[in-house]
Amino acid sequence: MEAYFAEVGVIVNDALKVRLKSRNGLGRTTGTVLIIAPWNYPMILGLQPLYGAISAGCYTVTSRPIGWSKTLSPKSPEFLNYSGTTYSYIGNGKICVCPDFVIINRGKQEEFIAALKKHHADFFPNGALKSDSFSRIVSDFHFSRLKNLLARSKGTIVIGGGTDEKTRGLEPAVVKGVLDGDSLLSEELFGPILPLVAVDSVDDAIEFISSRDHPLVLYAFTSDEKTKIKIRENTMSGNLVFNDTFQQLAIHELPFGGVGESGYGRQVLKYSYDNFTYERSTLDIPKESELFLEPRYPPYTPEKLEFMSVPINLAIPPSKYPDTSPNGHARM
């Protein structure tokens, strides 16, 4: 079912939408494209750039989905949870927008854990390892990798963590008491493990986020508008989502992609097309305008200087936004 709503249905719907759109005459194709899809969502991550490249007029070469590498990107999507209670089991954590860890108010941590236990029991009444609605780890190597990360953690497992060696089953594990430098924060987990990092304030959460690589997506749970502004103005991520996880993938009119270490470029519908085109500007200056361009030529005079200095003498308008930076530092 997850494959239908998270991959097959999505790509069929988007491909049909793209077919109905005419090409933008301003865009120019960037040339020949090689598409290499990852293993976890091979259809959507292979065909999504493909329909963009074809609609842009590119010659396109596709490769079969690549398998698991022994090296994972150190950049993982981060999850800022200050007051909410949510966790996703979609794809057993093997999806790039899965929360890699939770940053939570220290005073809300036990309430959060209790809520996770309740929903875990609702999702899997007989346990996750006996459920047909919970997938398994893709390979022996990564089954061992995840077990090793969990075993080396200095945190405390408060939910799950059980294994089934025969089926490569790993129960969703929630780990509290995780500190910076822990094994569970050393790489993108890509598995059903959720570390909890407790902090005392939103400012501490922002400082922790800002000290790490820019995430693909940042999820923040709060109903306070000032807090939303503070998070938006003082963090950097490919996407920012308030009060839900994964829902950004359902809104195809929004661009999706990372920033810095979490990736470059944007995709989905128009943005997939834009990736494979560039806007070539064309300017045709009429001869009659030369009369008005005379100040750019020597000899330079005080009158020409006065004319050219007009832009630097414009008044600077006041800021529309209050200083929402943490710890009183200027926003960057």
C-alpha cells in the first residue's frame, strides 16, 4: 500500500500532468542527461527527473536503480519537535525525508514517549515484527549496520529495538538521552530508529540544528506564531514544514530539494522541467537609446557623477520584521 500512495500513484499522476502542459518558450535545454535512481523509491526517483528531462527536450539516458552503498551521506533530514507528538513508520525509515532525530523540550519528553507507546500499540497490536504492515531491512549489511549503531548508542531504548535475524526485522526503536556525538547522530540512519535529543528552549534547539549540516527538511511542531517566525528566520533547510511530517510531498506545486550538504536543485512537475533548462535572456538595444547612454562615456564630469550617484543616495527603508534571532544575535 505504501508503494501505491507514495510512489506509483504519484508518478503516474505527475507524468500525466506534465504531458498536458506546453513547453515554456523561454527555457533552453541543458543537453544530454544521465539519470541514476536510488534503490529505495526507484520508480518515482527515476521517472520524476525523466519526465522533466523529456519535457525540456533533453536527450536522456537512464540507469537501473543503484543498490546499497557502504557509505551513507552524513547529511540526514532533521526533525525539530518542540511540543508535538508524531512519528512515521513509512518505508521502515528508508526514505530521505524521514525524521532522523527529534529535538524536544526536556519537560515534554516523557509525555512524548507515552504518546509514541500508545500509537505504536495501536499500529502494531501484536508487535511490529509480526505485522504485515511493517517492512524489513533491505540487506544483511544494513541490518548489521543499524544494529551496530543502536548497540553503540549511549542513549536508553524506551520503545522497541527487538530484532528477527531470519527476516532482517528491526522493531521501531525510540532512544532517549541521546547527546551530540552519539552513534545515532553520526550518519543518516535510513532505518526505524528515532533518537530523542532533549533541550531546554527553542533557542537551544535552533543552536543544535545550526551546528550541523543543512537538512533536507526541517519539521517543527508549534502553534505559536512567534516561534514559527524564529525557526523560519534562523534555520536553513531544503524544506520547512510545520505541524506534520511528509505532507510536503503531497503538494506537487511546491518545489522539493535540499540545500548545501543535503543536495542541490529542485524537482516535481514544473521544477523538474526547470532543472533541465536555463533561461537565455535576449536583449536588442535600439539605436535611438544611445542619446540617453552618453553619461557612461568619458570625459567624466561632476554632472555625470551626480547622475550616476542617484542609486547610492536612496533612503534605506526600515525592516518589516523584528529581530527574532536566538540569544540576541543578528540574523544571518
